[in-house]
Amino acid sequence: MSRLIFILAIVAVIYVLLRRYRKNSLDQANTPPVEPQTMLRCKQCGVHVPSSEAVLANGENFCCAAHRDAYRA
Ligand SMILES: [Zn+2]
């Protein structure tokens, strides 16, 4: 009897793993391709930086916090 429960447990684990695997592959298929990042120009030094790394202050873009502070000063 315990042997049957053991087999059922293994089947249940495989079932859960398969469902998870399918969900993951579906999620990957539905994920849109990564869009190219917008490049923003540093107001202080003119270097272009990706929008995710740019420092925004008062509607102006900067490459780093130091240049933001330098522009303010
Ligand atoms: Zn800069």
C-alpha cells in the first residue's frame, strides 16, 4: 500500500514539474523582445547614457549625480 502512495507521489511531482516547465516556456514566448534603450544626453558633459542609467533632475538629463550637482552649482 505504501508503495502505491510512493508511486502516486512521484507522478504528482512530475506532473507539477511539467506544468511549471510549460508555463515557463509559454511566458518566454510571450515576452516581447527587449527594445533598444533611449539614449539621453548629459546636460553637463554631453555624453549619451541609456535612459535607465541617466540621472533626471528638473527635466534635464545627466550621466551621473556628480554632473547633476555640477550643473546646478
Ligand atoms: Zn556628464
